[in-house]
Amino acid sequence: MTKLLINKTFGQNIRRIRCSCDMTQEQTVAQLQVLGSPLSRGTYSQIEMGIRNVYVSDLVALQKIFGVDFSAFFEDIPTSR
């Protein structure tokens, strides 16, 4: 399974997108679980805080749930390490 490495800005972007969709973490995780993700709310919270990696498959599910372009998840992330 492929993971994206942790990034604080990435996590902030996910939170911003979720809030703009007027969804709670619990609602988001429930939708992820319907799509087959085993994420708990605690794990999801850590992704939003930028302290946990995210599976690419979970990112695909989030894109479907939020109905945004993938580029929205990567806004303001610098190209340099």
C-alpha cells in the first residue's frame, strides 16, 4: 500500500476542505468507512494535524467525499524539502 508522507500544510488543507463542506471529523470518517477505509476518528485527526501518513486510497476516498480536485489537497505546499 502506498502512503503519502506527513505534511502539516497537507493536513491543514484537508481540514480546511472538510470544514468548507460543513462536515465533522466523525461524519468524514463514517463516509470513509462506507467506502472501505478502516480509519478511526483518532487516526483521521492525526492526518489533519500533519503527524500521520495518509494512504493514497484514503486520499482518493476523501476526494470523492469532498468533491474537490486533487490539487486542493496540495495548495501552498512548497516544492522544496
